[in-house]
Amino acid sequence: MVQKYQSPVRVYKQPFELVMAAYERRFPTCPLIPMFVGSDVVEEDVSEDGSVQTVQRRCALDVDAPRLLKRIAGVDYVYFSQNNTLNRRERTLHIESHNETFSNRVIIHEACCYSVHPENEDWTCFEQSASLDIKSFFGFESTVEKIAMKQYATSIKKGKEIIEFYLKELEDEGITQVPRWSLSSTPAPAKPPPPAVSSSAPAPCVEPPAAPDAAVAAPLPANANDGDLANGAADAGTVCVLGALVDSQAGAPEDKLDADYIIRYLGDLTPLQESCLIRLRQWLQETHKDKIPKDEHILRFLRARDFNMDKAREILCQSLTWRKQHQVDYLLETWASPQVLHDHYTGGWHHHDKDGRPLYILRLGQMDTKGLVRALGEESLLRHVLSINEEGLRRCEENTKVFGRPISCWTCLVDLEGLNMRHLWRPGVKALLRIIEVVEANYPETLGRLLILRAPRVFPVLWTLVSPFIDENTRKKFLIYAGNDYQGPGGLVDYIDKEVIPDFLGGECMCEVPEGGLVPKSLYRTAEELENEDIRLWTETIYQSASVFKGAPHELLVEIIDASSVITWDFDVCKGDVVFHIYHSKRAPQTPRKDPLATHSITSPGGNNVQLIDRSWTLGQDYSMVESPLTCKEGESVQGSHVTRWPGFYILQWKFQGTPACAATNLPRVDDVLASLQVSSHKCKVMYYTEVLGSEDFRGSMTSLESSHSGFSQLSAATTSSSQSQSSSMISR
């Protein structure tokens, strides 16, 4: 399995020429990197005008491997070949290196680049990428991976320190500026004599301008767990991350990551963790187009899965689909809490804890959970809790700016005074478990600490019901105090400043969290009203939901009057795997029949099932396929388009994957598959939006609607040069 590493951009606040002068100081010896035992200049070439210098070296590394492994491998040193190209005119230095030793068993490749900062010509950027493919290594594959991971991470961490050391040395000598190269003032440089290889002392650093981070014989694996490397790396390719250095007050750049920004806004990550963040972000840019979440959001999902790329990518994609499905990104602007929540929901934000985390207080023992569920229903309560989480994310961003350090989570204080058996009302517990499930899946690593105070005797019963649904890592953040134990040493004052402890907990700070009380029964709704309310809350969206059953695809009819119109689609596969088709017919299908068993909820979105293609129709005679079928996996987001060649009726079809291709000509009706509707393994769900564009309007709008699956959309190549200023996402209309 090929493992990949991609660094963030490192920025030196010195001109390119000065950084190169500092780099040359590493020769002929570099005691700061003792693992290099020597290097030979194999070939060197300088252009006629002296602007381009190319150097090829053979470098020897003393890898810190067990003696037994070295004896089995039959080597003491690992040799690398390195090609460096310094372009003084363009002010760039490119380094390519690969291993010579064990090249039939281990393939190592690294690429590094120094270049001028794109927004400040007096600064210098550095980035690197690497890949490792261990095919076989005498049965020591796991050991080699661990050694490679350890040494590569160490060299990366030390790389910037080496350059800064020599920059400081130049500054101490009074050298703060080096003239830029020009054809008239600078002759071609003379070739330096090749240094000798020595086995007894550190020799010249192996990379005249090679990245100091590129030192060791193995690129970075996908995660830092003590074990095998993570399965499956992100797509290959260097991340486009060159950009402005973010100062302490600037916001995060939309499409750029550099080392200073990561430390300032995301925290002190290891090189392994930085690489995972950058590669997962790159994958999202390639697959989700303009729907990229913030870096803090991506990082939370990586942390929730211990920086396992595959697992983090899976849960993040599911969450992005969920957010889009329920318009969560617009929740704070669109959600207005009912008055009963203002009066009886006993929770609210209250200052911050000692670490600068936003503090949320929930007086659960004073809350009439039964009354709120009876008055509002689960969906309204869930939406309110989601708005709290969205507000928490916003407050974390604000506190990050205020305190000048990354703050990515909040503290929750739960007061259980008054908790009794009425809180164990089963519908209320069911609603709580559902809320926990949704929050756990979509807001990982947002809870920094949970302080549970004044836990009564009934609390263990509630905890037994709830705790199995809470992630183990989250449970470790719980601190539970019974009675008044929270008032002494090791209690509340260790986490919250005394000045902001609420008055109802013995502090002096007035707290605006409502005291709650029983919800008047006059506000209760009937079962029918609650059901209708739940349906209405989650279907007022531009998207439609549909169920796809085994043997019963969902089909959508689009009538086209003018040829050369454009059908656009944007759909998410919420559950299961489907195959997407587009057909054309000159005659209109019969009136569709709908699935009568549609249901609606936030976790299992409602939908319908419609069939249009008559079982008597023959493919190739009554209707024809106009696009190749596209297989879409669960959690995928697909955008695409089709230029219509003829007027008539176009049918968009989502079919259960595994249904034979010929089934399109002999489709069962809904009545034929009622028995299978209850089998979850034979049911898929999709959420879709379609629009028809006139031929005179489509070209400027199609860029953001291109299918993420190359080769599927007929316009994928034709619209890449369309005006970016005119393009707009159909899903926002």
C-alpha cells in the first residue's frame, strides 16, 4: 500500500536569495543532521547565463535501525539519489529524491520546493511531498514502517530549525540581504569541488537545496498510531497550499494552509497529523467542489478517528450529506425557537472556563422533558439542540481570536438537582438518545469537558440507559459530582473562575439560564399534530427525498421543449449504493404511482418511490439511454449535467445497485415489491434537486455543477473555461 505525506507550506520571512545563502552554509558539513554520513556530487551543470544550476548527488544515510535488521538486509547505510534544480531567474529550487538501496523492495520518492511567496516577494515558501511503498522487506515490513515513520517525523520537525539557525548566523555576521540574480551583474557560478564521503564524521548534508525535512529514508505514513500504517492514502498529487502567511489576527484562507496558520488556528499538530489534514482537505476539494468545510471541522473528524484517513473520511462524508440534507449550515439564520423553549428550556451560554472554552450550562434537573416533548415533538427539540451546537462552533471561533490560541471545543456544566423518575419517561429518554446519536455523529470532538453536578440517586439509572450511546472518548471527559462535592478542592473552581460560578451553584455571578418549570398541558399537542409538525420541519427545503428499493427504482420525469437545453442535477446518496441513469423517450410515460409507505424524520429522511418506465416498453425502441450509467456509493455527493439533443421526455433514474441491467425493460411495480420494503438491506435513500437551464444561460452556470465523476457529464470538459464570475450553485437558489 502506498503511503503519502504532504506538508503544509512553511514560510520564512526572508528573501529567497538569503534563504539559499543560509542553505549553502550547511556544506561541506552539517552537524545538525548527524544521520548523513556523506555525499558525492555525481553530476553538475550550469546554464550559459548562470541562471540555472542542476546538481545530482548520491547520498549515504546511517538509518537508526536495529542491528539485526541491518545484518539481515546486508547493509550499513542507505543510499539515495537526489536531483536539485536551482533557477535563480525564477527564484525557485526543486528537489527530487529516491532511494537506490532496496529499490526492488521499497520505493521512496520525495519532492521539495523553495519558492517566492505569492503575495510577498521578500518572503520564501517551502513545501514537500513524499510517498512510501513497501512491497516486501524480509518479513520486517511493520518494523521498517515504524522506523521510517519515526525518523521522517523527526527530520521534518528539525528541518525548519536548521534553516533558521543559519539565517540567524548570517544575521549575526551582518548579512541581511543578498542581491538578486541578473544577467548583467552575475556571471555563471563555478563548480564547487565534490566533497569526500566519510564514514567517521558527519559529511555534507545530502541536499544542497534539498529540504532538510527530506532527510530520511521513508516518507510519512497516514497516521501516528503505534502499529501498521493507515489503510488507503488520499489521492496522489501535491496539495496546492502556497498562500499568504496568516498573521495573528487574520482569518483562515479559503484554499491555503501554511504551518503558521495551523499552529495559530488549529493547534500544535505533529507532521503526521498535518499531512492527514491537508490530504483529506485536498480529497474534499476534488470530490465536493465548493462544499468544503472549515479546517477546524475537518480536524475534529480526524481526531475522532485518531487520524485514520479512511475512517475520518467516511464519517465526515456522511455528516456533510446530513448537513446538506437538513440545511444545517443555515440553521442559526433560519431557526426561531418557539416561545415554549424560551420559557422552559433550562440551558444557555455563560461566559467561559479557565481554558477560554465557551461554557454552556444545562439545568437538566429543572427541565420538564416530558412537557417539552409533548408540546414540541422530537424534531423541534433536536433542531434546538443543533442550533446550540452551531452556536458553540461560532463561539469557539470567536474565542480563538480573543485569546490568541486555538479553541476548538466547549465545556458543558449539567446541574442535576431536581432530577427524578419523571425524567425517565420512555419517550423522553428515546428523544434524548436520538439527540445524542445525531450530535455524536455530526459534532465529534466539540465537547472538551462535561461537569455533572449534584447527581441524585436516580442518576445511575439514567446513566445506564444513556452511556452505551455515548462514544468512549467522550465518556472520558465526564466529571460527575454527587451532593456538594463539587464545592471543595478538585471541584468546580479547578475548571471555572470563581467570579463566573452561577449563583444557583453558590457563586456570585447572575446566570440568565431559565429556571424551567412544568410546561402547561394546554400547550401539549395531539399525536397527529406532532407527526405533521415533524414532517413539515424537515421537508421545507429545495431538495426532495426518494426511496429506492430492490426491484423498484425511483424515476423523475423532465419534459424538454427546446433541444440543447441543459438538465442539471445535484443529489446525495443518503443510504445504500445506487446506479444513476438518464433515458429519453418521445412519448410521455403513464401517470406515475407513488410509494404509500413514505416516512419522514431527521435521521431517516422521508421520501417517495415513483416508476415511470412501463414494463411493456423496450429499451432501444420505446426509450433510449443517453448517458452511461454511474454507480454512486453511500455518502457520495454528485453534481452533473446533460445537454439535450432532442425535445421530448427525459427520465432520471436511481436504481438499487445489484439490480440486473435488463430489469429496466421489465420493472416490477410497487405492488410487486411491498413485501421487500421492510428489508433495510434492500432499500436506499437519495436526496436530489434538479433544474433545467436554457441553452443561452447554461454555460456560465455549469462550472459549479459539473459531475465529480470524470467522464460522466457531457459538459465536464466544455465548461471548465466558463466565466467563474457567472457560475452559481443551483442548490443555493
